[in-house]
Amino acid sequence: PKPSVSWVKGETIVKETARIAVLDSGNLRIH
């Protein structure tokens, strides 16, 4: 199974939205 990737900024977890996508490589892309 694909590992889940979560990004944390400060104490806020960055969730995937229409603007933010976590790529397969684990990188964070913001549109």
C-alpha cells in the first residue's frame, strides 16, 4: 500500500485541497 504522507507546518497539519497536492514522491505542490 502507498504510505500516507502528511506535512506539518508549526502545529497545523497541511491537508490536500484543490490548491495543495502531495505528489507521489512526497513533495508538496501548492497551486
